[in-house]
Amino acid sequence: MTDLIRKVEHLATPDVTLVLNYRLDFDAEKSCGSIVVYQGKPDAEDPFETYMEHIECGLSEEDVMKRFERTINEVREGNLDVTL
């Protein structure tokens, strides 16, 4: 198992990119990672951030991935407004 989880997911509708970064087995901070939503694709020089969610420490890889999938579903269903 790796200590860092990084996942990037682009959604065509509403044209946003979700980026997950999380450090496993780290508890020196209150937050060990985040899910950030950017407008468009992540290849832009200075992508515009529309949403950020901090993730607390102490979660398993499975719990972190569930949180990421939940955020993706909230964006797809329109429950999380990430558009300008």
C-alpha cells in the first residue's frame, strides 16, 4: 500500500475536474488531504478552483475512496454547485 492517494477524475458535464490528494497513516495534522474541484480540464496553466473539501486524518484507503465517489456523485446529481 502506498502512503499517498492521488486520483484525478474529469466530468464532461458540468466540465469540471476533481482532484483527490490524501496521505495515509499520517496524523500530525487535522487534515490529511483534500478533494478539489476545478473548472474545465486540469491541463490549464492556472486552473480555477470552484470547491475544496478537506479530509480529516485517520481514514482508510477505502473510506477516502468512498468520500471521493460521494463527491463525484454530488457533482453529477447537481447537489454540489461547482459551476460559475
